[in-house]
Amino acid sequence: MFFTFVQNNVHGDIVKNENVAEYVIIEADNSEKANEKATLIGIDESDYCECCGWRWVDAEDKNGTINPTVKDITDLENYKDDFYPSVKIIIYYDNGKKTILTCNW
């Protein structure tokens, strides 16, 4: 299953580096394992803003998908976001492979 972590724009800032971006998708057997891997790659679930809320939210089993997905879209190479003119999607596969997609329009 794939679990999509969507980064919230906390404090007016999106954290982007070699491990995290606007969207991080993690392949794992269940949400517990996806959350563990998310912590290892640098998803900090303690970042909170009173007006914006949490930067990241834990994955839940009910939100797992068969294919890497953002907002019910599986054609990620052509993904267009309503908020960001350019988005980065990082996909972590169970076999250790990491794919980085940059989508512009």
C-alpha cells in the first residue's frame, strides 16, 4: 500500500530538501510502518501553528492506496496542484527505491 503525506504550509513555509517536499508518498505494509518510515526520513509531526494546524498528519490504514496517489490522481508526472505552481513529489518504495517528481505548469 502507498500512504501519501501532504505537507501543510505551517508558518508560511514549506520544508523542501532531499527527503521531504510538498507531497511524500511511502510504500509500506500498513500505516504504522509508513509512519515509522516517515519519521526516519525527516517528517516532523511536532511542527504546529495555531492558525495553520499541523505540518504533517499521520497516515491511517483507511487512506492507503494501491498506487502512488495525490488527491485521487495517479498520473503524478502530469499532476497540477491548485495551490502550488510547481510541486515536488517524493515517492519511497518498499524496495529502497526513491523517485522524485517535479511538476510545473
